[in-house]
Amino acid sequence: MVPNRQRRRLLLPAVTLTALGLTTTQALAASEPPRPRPHQAQHLQEIGQQHARKVQEGRGAAGPAFSAKADRGGDDGGADEAENAAEGTAQYTEARTAPGVVAPGAYGAAWAQLRSMPSAGGRWEQVTSKPYNADDPRYRDVNSNSSGGAGFVTGRITGIAADDDGYVYAGGANGGVFRSRTGGGQWQSISEKLPSLSTGTLDLDGTGRLWYATGESNTGAVSYVGTGVYVLADPKRGQFQPGNRVGGAELESTTIHALRFAGDKVWAATSRGVWSHSTTDLSGPWTQEFVPNPEYLPGGSKAGDPSAPYKNIANDIAIDPKDPSKVVLAVGWRGGDTYNGFYSKAADGSWQRVASLGDLPTDAANVGNVTFARSADGSRYYAIDQSPDLTAHNPDSGLKGIYVSKSGSPSGPWTLIADKDKIKNSGSALQGAGYQPGIQSWYNQFLQVDPANPDHVYAGLEEVLETKNGGASWIVPGPYWNFPFPCWSIDPTKQTGDCSPTTHSDQHAVAIGTYHGKASVYVGNDGGIYTRPVNGAVDSGGHAKDWKSLADGTIDTLQYYSVGVGKDLSDRSGRGVSVSGGLQDNGESILRAHDKVMGSNFGGDGGDTLVDPGNGCNIAQEYVYMDVWVTQNCAVNDGSGNSDPSKATSYEVAPPDKATSSARFIAPLAADPKDVNTWIAGGRHIWVQHKGYAIRSGSEWTSAYDLGAGHFATAVATVNGTVYAGWCGPCNNQGFTRGIAVGNTDGTGWHQLDLPVDGTVPNRYVSSFAVDENDAQHVFVAMNGFSRSWTEGPGAGIGHVFESRDGGATWTDVSANLPDVPADSVKILPNGGLALGTDLAAFYRAPGATDWKVLGRNLPTTSVQQLKTGPDGKLYAATFGRGIWAVDLRRFDHRDVVGDVAGDQED
């Protein structure tokens, strides 16, 4: 039996890891008797098959994942988990870009305005400052991944740097840079003053300076664009400042995959080509070295083309250690394009495509996401290559291979040293059809050569790989999880049985450093940062026995989509609350009143969340595509529910749109604040149920309204039987349309509001509603994306918050002085004020006021995805990169205005 971290993995065809039969890898025992197949394994396969059918029919949940030529779209027959993950990323991006593309400088301009605004209210306090145990033995129910072996987790880490004095630097995907002085742990945030906390990469140069490239590069899209590259001269003591930026605004609004150093020059591989800069004079502008399709750059003749963001992606740079003038560029979109390939300089100074590199492919169809690594002595170069062709047509893996150049030159010749099958047969946990090593090589890659041994290499895909003989043989010291191995046990008294802890899956960053004379490797992935000795111990299957998670609670890069708060009835004081939240790839977290450690009671990707304000153990958690689960005991279980369904304490209650893939990746879910038992869920249909947390089946939902073919809900809200539903379809920038439907929970009175493209409410993504509990005709709507000064597209319009007092018949723009930044969540507060969560901060408009102020002090500059009030009088903010925060609403009213400006909020 295999519990279910895989809930986010298997929206695609075929047999998965949960359907393992006998295997032949060195790690699995061929004689092991078959294990009971748990409920969720069958459930996952069914979801995967349903989603795959829709994709194959060209009717995926939201149409093509990316632009037509830039991605596989919805018509390939080889749907796999990579398509699922790409779709989720695309939808997060669409909310911020549709109906067009975003011009450079948008975030920078918003941040500049933010810095000049006054603050209102009290001080935000971090809620998720305790360690988060993904293997918490309290929560071993059927929908949990507890016991998989990942241990303590935080959010995605996409950059790591380490020195020989015990200093380690970790960059969160959207959480900024943290410093440890103790070889990992006891972290301190050192980038709070920067306008972007999105991490592309972190590097220490030869003089000990720390380089921070902003703009997460895992997707090549624009979800987490940055504001350039920053350098900290004294990283052991200093903190990043806006004045630390290298050059001008040339790299603003880009993602940066890699920085590479040679002599007095640094090279940057970005989403807008390859750039370089002097490392001695940091003030001059960046030099554009190579852009394969300049007409698609901002200001170019094709800048408005839907595929423009994918036309100039550079992935890495390899520099010959013997001759720094010899450079090889790895360029190309992971979904495939004609410009994909390797480039080097010709005699005339122009960049030309490299025709042959030995085993390393050079054709556009087989050069996708690429990562290079060089040995310290210059004798070896290594590379990972993801193939767009395999990604599109091989349901098991997109990995072309891992390669070595034993000449030490990036010009080769390169030799293949590992492919999917070699890794699969080296102790990998990924054995099932449809999900094998390299299935997400477009997203998961790192390479690191041991400075003391050029044949000792750590490689990251979904798992952590290692070779000590230059690739002749491999082990998997960090398997995906422990579920398929004979040593695993779900018994809480045994934790994971005889298995050693592993790392979280989905690898992104790596570094080697030394503390007290001992060398350690550090790996960053979707679950945070882990370490082990460079030459650590392994068991007979090649799995490490010595991983240590560094997510000690002082580093909080958790990426929340949602938050819910309810009274903790076990708290004798009567004042304690239980806080839950849905996370990117880290399930659902739960923190009860007296917990010293947060636990994970649902697995996979956690979407929207409902929590009963009167009982924090009544929880509804959404997995992707509206797959809703409910528990009435916080999902507490000792694991017995996995073998005996009658003992399960979590129940799948997904509305019917889940079965037909007719919902967004993160579908909206809401409860009536006046009736905790009335819920609304939005896919193609608006679903209603009145049993609250006592619901036990998806058949108990009724359809109140059909939004129409190709239309999918993006936001829903209800008060006293009145429902507002925002939708889009198509949802990307190819013909983007949006609308708002209004009706009643009983199915009567439904109608589409008249929202012309050139009207008051802009033609952008509807992200949130706030309905007046005393008058359902009074409603606010928040619009995502940037206004038309930054977004190119029909009807992009202006404004981010709009108010109606007649049920949506007419609207008034109440954005006033808000910065022009995507708006994510709007909330009417108990005092009649208004709170707004955006991609940069939370804002507050006092009752009777017109202008907005920054809400509270001390909140990091990151995306506030959702705002919810708790029964304790606090406002909770779910941030996508810095955890959950709370501010006490009882401490301020419409007169409570702090005199300082927002620029001082972190002091």
C-alpha cells in the first residue's frame, strides 16, 4: 500500500508508482509479497485517466498549457505529470498576464509606489514559524503522505550557495534569501528590503561576494519575474539593499536560470537571452550577448505575439576553463522551438549553432532545459539535457540524458553516462509506467561536482542522484519517497519503518560547503533544503542513511494558496485556534493551539481550504481540479484507515466537474459566512451543497448554474443564498474572455452581468469577491493582472478593485491610489474597512475613506494569495512564498494610521 503524496502527480495516464507490481531494481525485493492497494492509489489512477482523456481529446481543463508554438498544447497523446505541472504553472501565470503579456518594469514601478505609502494597523506576526513535519505521525489518514520520509519541509528552494566557513545561503522560490552561520539551520532573512523575493540562483564568486539573481527560472514563464541581479559584498554580516543591484533595469522582469563567472566577467542566462557584466565595475549596464529572436523582445515587432515570452529562453552557459573566450550557450524553450540548441561564437564574432558535440544532441527537437557543471580542476564538464521531443511523446520521461566531456571543454566530445533506464535501475523509487526518472526534467535539474574529486557528481532530477566514478554507475541517495521499498511502514511507532529519511522530491538547487572541516552537500527542492556529508553513508540499495532536513522553522518559504482558521476545541482556555492552509506540493498544513510542530494532514498540492470557524478540526481541503476532501477530526489517524476503509477519517467529496476535468488547476471553494453548512465550488458549473462538513459524497452537490462550454470559475462567493461567480475561457492570452455570473444557491435567478471589454471592469482575470454580509447586493471584486499601461491586450483596462451596490448591474472603480499590481484577494473587515491582498503586499482602506494604505507592518514583500478572518479577531494572510501571517484587527479602526511609510515596515 502506498499513501498519497502522489495526489498532485497523477493527473495523467497510466499506471503510476502507486500501482507498482514487482520490480527489478536493486532497492526492491522481488520476493516481497504484494501489499494491499489503498483507496487513494485507485483514486489517483482514475483521476489520471480522466484528465489524460480530456487532454488527448483536446479538451484539457483549461486548454493548451502555454502558447501554441511554445508548448505541446492540448492535442498530444502523451500526457504525463509534466503536463499537469505545466498546466498549473500556466494558470498561475495567466491570472497575471492575460489578456496579453506584461511589459518590463511593471513590478518595479508598483514596488516604488508601495515604498511611498503610509501604513495602517498593527504589526504582522508570522504564524508558520514552527517546524513543519511532513511525516507527522498524528496524521496518517488515507489522503496524507505522512511516512514518506521527507521529514521537516518548507517551500521550494531554488538557489543555494555555501562556503568553507559554515555559511550557507538558501533562496526561496518566492521567499528571498536566508543565511545560516552554522552549516545550515538557525536561519536569518537577508533580503527583506528588495523589491523581489523570487529566486533564480545564488552564487558566491571567487572573492566571497554573494550574487543573487532574481526571477525564478523553472518554468520560463513570467509567474515570478525578478528585478535583476544583486551583489552583497559582505554576505556573512550584511543584508541586500536595492542599491546592490548590478547594472540598470536591463534584467528587470526576467527570470534568470544561471550565473557563470570567468575572469572579470559574469554571464547570465535569462528568459530574454544571454547577458554579461563586469564583475569589477558593477555600475554600467548589462551587455546583451545573444538573443535568438530579438523581434519578440519588448519593443520588438512581435512583442505582442502570445509566444513572445518563450522565444528567447537561455538555460545555461559553459565556459572553457583553459580559454574563457570559448563559450557554449544552451538556449531553448523546454516545450520545443526551432531556435533550441547550443551556440558558440564564430570567427566573425557572431553566435552560430553548434552542429556536433558527440553524444550530446544538438538538434532543436532534443535540446530543451540544460544544466552544466564543471569540475574544480577543469578536467570535466557535465550536462543534463531534457528533450522536448521525449517530453511530448514519451509518457514515461523527458530526459535525454546526463553527459560528460572528459576533455574539460564544453565543446566536447560529450559522452552519455546516464539515461532514464540507467537511473531507474539504480535504486530509483520511480518505477511505474507514466512516471519514471526525468519525467519532470524540464522542471527539476541540478548538477554539482565534488571539488575534491572530478568523478564524484551529484545530479538532481525528481530524485537526488550520485556517481563516484564519472557516471559508470549511479546510486539514488535521495529517492522520491520510501513508499515502494520493503523497509517502509506506515506504523507511527516506526515512522518510516527501517527506511532512512530521504529528501523531498523535485530537485532545483545544490551546493557543497564545509563546516568545522567537514564537507557537506546541500540540496534544494520543493520541500526545502537538506544536507548530508559529501561522502555519506548509504544502505544496500544505495539510499542515503544520513540526510538531515534544515527546515527548522527559522526558514519559512512555504507557498500557500489558501488559509482557514477555526477554534481549537481542545484548548482549555477557549481562546486557541487551529490554522490550516493549502500549499504548493506540500499538502495541507495544520497548526493547533499548543503545537510545537506543524503537521501535514493532506498530501500533494493543497488548493483552496475551508475551516469551520467554530471547530478547527472541521476542514475541507481541495486537491487540484476541484478534488475536495473533508475531515471532522483534523484527519487524525494512526494509519489504520489505509488498510481498513471503515477507519478512515477523510472523505472524498469532489463535485462532478472533477470527473470531467472541468475545473481550473486551483478551483475556487467558498462557504457562506452566515451559514457554515452552505458551500459553493466553481468549475464549469457552480456547485452547491448544504451539509457542510458532514458531506460524505460528491453526489451530494447540486449544479446551480452552468457557466458554459469552455468557461471555468476563477472566484466564487455567497451570502444568504446569493452567489457571485467569476470565470474565464479562453483563459490564456489567445482570445482571453472573462465574465461574472450572479444567481441563487437554489438555481434560480442566474444571469451573466453585462461586462463589455471596453467597460468599467477590465478584461482581466477575476480573482476574488467580497460580499457584504448585511446586503448581498453590495459586493467588491478584485481583478488580477496589471493595468493596460503594462499589459498588452484587448480591454486590459485599468484598476484592480471595483464596487457594486446593485448586484453587479453597475460598478465603480475604487482602486484610487493602489499600486498597479495583480490583486489576489479582497475582504470586507468587521469594522467595515476593506483589505486587499496583492502580489506585493496587503492594503487597507478604512471605513469611509477613499485612499488605501499598506496594511500593517513587517509583512514580507511577497504574494498575498488569500485573506481570511479568524474567530480570534485576527486577519490571516496566506502568502505564496513566506508562509502564513496574522495581524490583530482589534488593535485598529478607521483612525488607526501609523505615521511612517511602508518602506519602514520591516524595521
